[in-house]
Amino acid sequence: MDVIISAGGKAAPLLEVRGLYTEFATPNGTVRAVDGVTFSVNHGEVLGLVGESGSGKSVTALSIARLLPFPSGRTVGGEIMFDGTDLLRLSERRMSALRGHRIGFVFQDPMASLNPLKPVGEQIAETTRRHLGLSRRAARARSVELLDRVGIPSARERVDNYPHQFSGGMRQRVVIAIAIACEPLLLLADEPTTALDVTIQAQILELLTTLAEEIGTAVLLITHDLGIAAGMCDRVAVMYAGQIVENAGIDEMFNQPRMPYTWGLLSSLPRRDVAPGSVLPTIDGTPPDLMSLPDGCRFAPRCEFARDVCRRLSPVLSLRQAQHFARCWGTEADGWIQ
């Protein structure tokens, strides 16, 4: 695998999203679902993109893969640099050649992404035949190998089964098999465990982690669950109302959050030191309407630490300490930041 080296001698990020803006046309006007988002993913790294439903996480992933619904959704600004190439400048033909080959996508709902009329082996084989040029026989053998790799029992017999003949967890494994069929450089995993029970969730996440380590694939994990991010990710970027509000290494994020929204998310996680039956803290209020955003910080109407400046001026995502960024007017002098 070729790795681009920057002018400073360090390996350049595999994926670098710079000032990304994505909009949707609706009957009531234009909604900016992704508003100036910037982050990077290094080779072999697992980055978690977390936040509430509607924060822009999935739209960000769809923008990267250029899978936005047409014609309502469109990226209107920014750059998506992948392995040295701006994906937004590629023709649809060249982008299509990258998807499934160097960029894999694990969708949230396997039944929506699998063809119910084709055996799962054929669906995996389509990817390897198209992108790797395998013969029918070689593609079938590769399908069996991949099903076995993702933990499908009796893979040789089940390669001819249809999606409805698998459980939800097994269907998600099939989707992962398709996504890693060509050993991509980057895997976009959009809420890959949402519809699964806790035991299957753990198995799928362990599978993704193991595959990332074996193949060396970088992973952008979309999730609303900070607990999942803690167990799987190297770094976490928190989204709120279409913006990145905090971005840090996993230890720094959990031990020294620099933005009240992140603090609220962390406080709401179940903990062993909380007495049984206790009520977990919650964040009051609801996220803002993207068509009627408040002045200043978008989280200010829900923030117990908000001051006048927070309601008047919008903070920028700024460096607080090494590789720790936050979008907040608060400082250590305010007391709540540790």
C-alpha cells in the first residue's frame, strides 16, 4: 500500500475532509445538514463520528462516498481528500470505480442494502469480479472465503442462500463481507449495529476491529453510542447540528471533555458506580431546527454554562491542547473544564 508523505516528513492522512458543506432541497427550503465539517482519518486508524440522530453523521459518510440521494442532496463546498485525490472532483465513473474497491461501505440496514432476489455469494462475487477481475469460479471461491472470514458457519453451503435465510446479525456479516471483499483502504461503517441485540452488537464490533487490524483498513465508525466508540475507536469526533463540536483522542475525550455537549453525552452513559435504580443525567431540550438555527453557539439554548457571548457569537473549532479541538467559548478559568 502506497502512503503519501507530507512535506514535514509525516504520513499524510488517508482521508481529509476540509470545510464540507452538504445541503438538501425540501418543500420548505434548503437544509444545510453538514456545515463546514473538517476532520481526518489516518491510515489504519478507527475514528468514531458520534452524536444524536439528525446531527449530520450519516450525511457526512454519504457525502464522502458520494451516495447522497439525487437530486435533493448535494455537496456545495469543501474538499474530500482521499489518498491524495479530491473525491468531489472525480467523474462519476472514476468514483464508482473507487466505491467497493478502495472505499467500502457498511450500511445501517442490511435488508435495505442486500438484493433479496440474489444469493449472498453472487452479491459478494459481483464486487470481486468487477473490481478485481476475478473469473466466476475464483469469485465464488472468494465469496466462500469471505463468508468464512466474517464468521458465517458452513460458508461453503450457505454461499447459495438468500438474505431472508439469514438472521439479522448474519446479514450484517454478509454486508461486511461485501464491504471488505477488495480489502479497501477505508471502511465507512454507518451505525452497523443499531438493529442488533447487545450480544450480536459486540460480535460485529469485534469483527470490524479484527478485520481492520488484519487488513490495515482505516475505519470511519458512525454511531450515536459513546460506549461503542470507547471500545473500538482511536479518536472521536462529536457532531451537533451539522458541525463538529469536539475532536480528540479517545482518552482525552473521556477524561477531559472540552465542550458541554460532549460532557452531557458522557454523563448520560451507564456507569458501575451509579446505584441501581438511579436516574441518569440527561441533556435538557432538543437539537435546533436546521432551518431556524439560533444565533451564537448552536448548543447554547441547552447549555447550563452558556453566557452572553455564547448566545451572540458562534465559536470556531479551535485547538485546546495537543490534537484536542473544541467548539466552545469556555476555558479552564470557567471551572467546569478540567
